[in-house]
Amino acid sequence: MSTDPPITALLNVMSALRHPETGCPWDLEQNFTTIAPYTIEEAYEVRAAIETGDPAQLKDELGDLLFQVVYHAQLAD
């Protein structure tokens, strides 16, 4: 069992997706401008989940939005 914080797994996934030699071709082509619409969409989905009052849906959507934040951070690195 890992003693790393849970966020470490997410950071590792993003690093793998963006690895210059072995990463996902689609992910490697992305930049701030191309992923911005996805980030905005996820923010709207968080809002919709808040409005439904469903904690499980909100948790899922917040995870998706967090992934977008990590994506932007990886691009900025």
C-alpha cells in the first residue's frame, strides 16, 4: 500500500499522458487554448451537480474539474 497522498496518483497519470516519448498523442498536442473549452465544460458540470443536490455526482464532477486543473498545471510546468 502506498503512503503517497492520493493526489500523487493523479499527478503520475498526467505525467504519463504528457510524457514526450511515450505519452498520448492527443494529450501531447494540447495547449492552454485547446483544453480551455473542456475546463469550462467541467466547471458548468460542477454547477449543474450543485444544483441537483446529488453529492455523488458533485464529487465526480469535482474530480473531473480537478483533472483539468492538474492538466493546466502540467502545461505550465
